Amino acid sequence: MKKFYITSAILTILFLNLGYSQGCVAIRGNSSCNSLSGNGFELQSKEFTVSLNGRYFESFRHFRGAEEEHERIEKGTQVINDSYFVDLSVGLGITDRLYANITLPYVHNLRSSMYEHGGNPPSGLGERHETSSKGLGDVRLGVGYWMLPQGKRNFNYAIGLGLKLPTGKYDYTDIFYNQGADKSQDVEGVVDQSIQLGDGGLGINLDFQGYHGLSSRFGVLTSAFYMSNPKSTNGVLTRNKRSEFSCPDQFGVRLAAYANMGAISTFIGGRAEGVPATDLIGSSEGYRRPGYAVSVEPGISYGKGPISAFVSVPIAVYRNRIQSFEDKITTAETGKFTQGDAAFADYLVNVGVSYRFGGHKMNSDQKGSLNIQMGE
């Protein structure tokens, strides 16, 4: 009976690379500890994969609630965040159903604004300058378990538990221009929460993933995660000294249909990811920009032997900067509805390549076999 390598890499969530909600809603790339990264689909005992994933987005469209503030772009006062993420991931099959993984993220952010460097015109000085951050982000590690034995059915589902470690610098500083009473000073200060390399909290991640083959060429993939950050704030004051940065929860969900055409596969799906206003465990105090984005995600992947690669471009169709915990308190205290804004991206560019060591093989007559890599 003919045999072939399954070179599959299906889903990891980003909310997120957001995020996964890309922009000032600060999701740290992808906070899931999901195993389906690179060639990590149903690893056998002692097999392992090495994956390199990259993501880029530019956030510049300001939303307050679900309404875009078009005047920010028209007046040239919009904040522009350019963010680059490179993740090195390793997955290991402990048994045929139990797996473990670790992700080491490198982050580089560039943030251009006027309001941080003298104020937006006409009341402020109106000079646009840039702050930046770069370095190691929050390392993620986890374990998971497939509910069914491999190769028995054309579907399988896994649950995972992981940790997001507070390895990313969360008090990163840079130079801010036109500061002081007379707007003549250059002052070093803490950069915006959206471009901090980490949030300072130890995150507890619960994730779910699975596939369901409808035929030998078509099927459905799904993934979801929720990361709880029990720590309330990280002790770092915002640049205006009004409050400390929050350590927020994060969430994401993803559903996609794929068409397997041999070495080349295509997929189309939807994803939603974001930061809630209130945390599942612990206090929700501190400064955060909660919100979420819903995107349509087309993509294409290639797999041959132990190598696989993919490109996907999630395109935002709905963005909402919801009221934060602090907004709600201010509203209750003043009687005046308060809701901050946040900048979102139009799309995300997501690419990756992976190599699987160990040569997982499976019978070609197995229904619903997959040859697709979807990245984060």
C-alpha cells in the first residue's frame, strides 16, 4: 500500500498574532501554546519539529467602539505602529498522543505619533516622531494531548495547557520629544503599552484544536485559546503617571476550511481575537486598551516530505475598541460616558517554514489526511 509523509502544520493562534488583534490592542503576537505550529500535527513518540514563523502588520486606523475615527487620518494625527514578530518553535512528541512545545519570540516595534511628542495640532506642537522597542518577547511553552489514537478516524481533537513566561521587557523606554512646560525637552520615558515586549505577567493558557476531514481532499480545522493573566498590574507607570500597565487576559478562536491538492493546499477561514475588559482570574485594574478584531483569512501552503511552508493574509472585517475597566469606573464616577480609542491594522502578513524530524508516515487511504500549514 502506497505511503506518504504527512507534512502538516495547521493552526496556532495568534490573537491573536492577533493577533491577532493587531495594533494598540496589545496582544503579544500569539499567546497560544497550541502544538499545531510548523510540522507539529500528531507527532509520534520521539519525533520533533523546528519551525520559524514571521508576522508583520501596520496599525493606523483608530476605532472608538466599532466606529472608525476617520478624521485622525484626514488630519494626519493617527498613531502608526509597525510590528514585526519572528518565532522559533520546537515541538516534541512525548508519546503518540502526548506532546510538548516551546516558542521563543523576537519582537521589533516602531511607533510613530504626534500626541506623544508635543501634542496633536492645533492645540499641540504637532511634530511627528518615533519610538521603538526590540528584543525577546514572552516565551511560551505547553503540553497537550490528542483525544483519539492516531490514524483511527478522519478527525481528532486535542486539549493543551501552557504558560506564557514574563521574559519580555515590560518597562522598555525610549526618547520622547517636545516635553516639559515649554515643549523644549527631550525626555526618556516608558514606551506605549502596545509596543512593550511583554506584559510582566505569568499567563496560564488553555487551548483546543482539531481537524475533521470531510473527504480525502476537503476538511475543516479549528483552534481556540484563552490565556488568563492572574496578575493585575506589572508595577510600571504609564508615561503620564496616571496608572500602572495592566496584565490583561487574551483570547482567540479560529475556523477554516481547507482543500488538499497534493503538495499545494489552500484554505479560507475566519478568526477573532482580542483582549477582554475584565479578567477571568484576579483584578482587572490598570491601563489597558481592550477590544477585538474579526478577520477573514485566505492562505496557501506547500508540503513535501518533512518540509512545509505557508503564507496567509488575515484581513480585518470588524474592529471594536470596547470600554475598559477604567473607562467604566470613570463613567460611573462622573456620570459621563467614557471610552478610549485604539488603532487597528487592516491586514496581517503571516509566513512560516518548518522541518519535521522523524519521518511520520501514514497510509494513503486514510480518510481526511492533511497536507496543510496555516501558521499562527
